[in-house]
Amino acid sequence: MTETTREDTGALTGAQARARFRTGERTTTIGWADRYAQANLISVPRAAAYDLLLFAQRNPQACPLLDVSEPGGHTTVLAEGADLRTDLPSYYVWRNGELADEVRDATPYWREDLVTFLIGCSLTFERALMEAGVPVRHIEEGVTDPMFTTARRCRPAGRISGPLVVSMRPLPPHLVSTAVRITARYPNVHGAPVHVGDPAALGIADVRRPDFGDAVTVGGDVPAFWACGVTTQAAVVASKLDFAISHVPGYMFITDVPDSAYAL
Amino acid sequence: MTETTREDTGALTGAQARARFRTGERTTTIGWADRYAQANLISVPRAAAYDLLLFAQRNPQACPLLDVSEPGGHTTVLAEGADLRTDLPSYYVWRNGELADEVRDATPYWREDLVTFLIGCSLTFERALMEAGVPVRHIEEGVTDPMFTTARRCRPAGRISGPLVVSMRPLPPHLVSTAVRITARYPNVHGAPVHVGDPAALGIADVRRPDFGDAVTVGGDVPAFWACGVTTQAAVVASKLDFAISHVPGYMFITDVPDSAYAL
């Protein structure tokens, strides 16, 4: 999708990656600035922000909060000089729980009452997985991680409710323990898997057909499922929220915080 | 203070301890129901609840949220059948940031708009410390842990701001590493110390004169400081909140959740 190789983009700093997206480059952030934590973004009107904050508190594995802005704010303590309206490669705009638009610059949609939540992303622990010898299939295959809406309900908060969304990584059976052990050290970016094996038990009919992101080869591996920040987008839909702006799954906000800062 | 020995009260379940407090027994909960997590309680009007929720998100080491009630609610997922208005041994009532009353039953002060926050408490990891051979001085001396208001400011949220409050445990120098390692495994009950040694660097003039709780013998040990949930009470004062109800420092809410459930 871009003319650069994965190696080039992986070596960027968060600030360098954000500058590229700010000037309009549209690409998934998989493998970009791979020493820096990535984050989910969801902006909602102040009138819905208490419920979303409580929803995050009640579903911390899916919605680990890394930062919450002031109303109308578009800066964050996670990235100096960042503009949350422009520094992601793509945004969804939601109205009444339905997708209304996809834009590369959210500035025209920004509102004075929007509170922006930045939520941990499991891409943050993938470098640690690979360094421990755990293959990450979607990186090997150059695609976005597959994500699924499950039959498991989140604990609701006020008007906000919805299903748990998970990301899936196929694991060689002898590396399941290693992957659990490593990712458990990263509770703020979803931590250990919520489920290992048997997709049907999560209400997932076919692990080859994700609801978001791309399909990856599973083969003889065990599908392992991590709670995913896209859970907040599923909640926007399920709760028919009047207005929201979010990242596009796989097109994340890249922070200045080193991945390792989220490891215990 | 009570006719029972520490051994008797330590063996109680959370429900048994709560029943004793519900019928009016007033005692610190130090050493009570020692297999079960204890929690700080702070109830504020719904109008201040968003700011307090955000304050907790922005100061997670001081304010790790274990549960947040519905407005007017007095139950919690942490303890079946518990009544948050009566099941603590003592409550403070706050008006305009000043202490207005201390009561054994908060029912007369409960309001339909009160949102109650239950916040992790470092008493939860003390059994793990002792099992690892780390002495816990205030338990040895049969008193409440010493707590101090520091010169370190919390990150504010809306109208809520205030200083960090810490609890102090003197550690033999050769056990500092063990205590850090063990408590780091309990991030939801304040985790590792925020500071080890030199009280003056935290703005604490004399470790023998705590602001809350009781003094303990320090001797040749190193004072270690953990973030403390009483930070929320200091914020009520500093922010001159119009109304709040809290636990009395050291007189905690005892849950049904085993201490070990909060260990990573």
C-alpha cells in the first residue's frame, strides 16, 4: 500500500509516523514505529462521556484507558505535539450508531463537546511476542490483525452496552504458554488472552472470516483471542450513540510511549 | 479495642466481618478477614462523579477503581449482599471540603444521586508480604498503617485536584527488593512503592507523625511509601467538594474477593 518497506516504517518514531499520516498517507499502522505503543481512539459528546468512562472501568480488559482528553481537546499526554484530529491515517464518523463517513482528517467533524478516549492496543505487545519467538501471523502475512465480534456481552454502563470484540492470533501449541506469559505482563494493552481455542464458544462461526481487519492463515495452530479496543465501536453501534468519531480498525494512533513502558 | 484476638478476626470471611460492622462494631479493619481484599470508599454526588472518575483514571496508582455504583446504589459486585451504607465500621461525612460528621451508619446521609467508588487498598497485599518474610510493622504493633499527605500533586480532573497521600511501611534494607517485587504484582491495590527512602523528598517532615492512622517504629529500616486511596479524601478537602461520604482511614470495606485475585 505504501512505497516504503516494512523495515523503513518500523524504524520510525511515533512523531515521524504521525507526521506522515497528518499529511494524508492512508495505511494500516501494522508494523509502523514498532518500538512505540499504538492506541485506539474514540471521541464522544460530553453527555455520553461519563457512561463511556464507566463502561471502560467496568470492562478494563477490553477498554484499558491510556488517556482521556478535556472536552473539545485534541492533544494528549501520550504524544507531544500530536493533533488527535489529523494524526491517525483514517477515521470513522458515526451517527446514531451507524457509520456515516470515513475521512483522513477529522477536523471538520470535531466538536467543542467531544471527549476523546485513547485505549490500549494489543499491537503494543507484538514486538515482545516476536522477540520471544512467538510468530505473529498477520505481520508475517502483511495484513491487519483479524478481529471478531463475540457473543460475550460487556458489563453495561448507563446507556452504553455491547458485545466484546476480540483480536485473534493463531499460536503453535507449544508457544501458547509463552504467549500468555508475555502478554499478561501488558495489562494496559489488553493483557493475556480472554480465550484460547474453540472459536464457537465465543460465538465465532469461522475464524477465517473476521468482522474487522483481515483473514490470516490458521492451519494447525490454536486460535487465541485477546480483548480488543474496537469493543468501543461495537458499543457505539449497539447503543445507537448519536455521534462519535473513532479510528478505523488497524489504523491506529501511534504514541511517543515506548511499548516497554506498558510492561510490568 | 475488641474482645476478640487478632487470630479470630483474621480468620473471618468478608461477609462475617461485614455483619459485625453492620451491627455497630467500630474497629480498624487491620488484620480482619485477612484472606479478603479491603477497599477504600468514597461517595460523591452524580454532578461530581465524572470528574472523580476521570481523576481516578488519571491517577491510577493512587485510585485503582475496583467498582463504581449506580447513582443512589448501595450494593457492589465485590461483595454479595453487602450494604455500602452500613457495612463499614465507620464513615466520615464531608461538607464543602470539611469534615462534618463521623458515623457508624451512613444511611441517614445517603442520597439518591450518590455515586460510590470502591478503590483498592494496600492492606490487600500485606498477607503476601508477610508470607514472603517481609515484616509489616503496623500489624506487628497492632495499629493502623501510618499515612501521609505528600507535596506531590495528583493530575487534576475538572474541579477535582489534590495531593498524593501515601501509606508507609518501614522495610529492612535487605527486603526492599522483595517488597517491591511482591507488591508490583498487585497493581489494582496500589502496586509497587511510589518512593523508597528520604521522606523529605515527598515533603514529609517526620515519618513518626502521620497525618492519618498511627505512628509505627521505623528504627534502622527504610521507609517505603505506597500510593493510598485516602488520596480521594484529600481531594475532597482540596477541591472543597460540596458533599461526600468516605470510609475512615484504616476502617475499610471488606470485600468477598480473595486477596490473591488481585495478584498478577
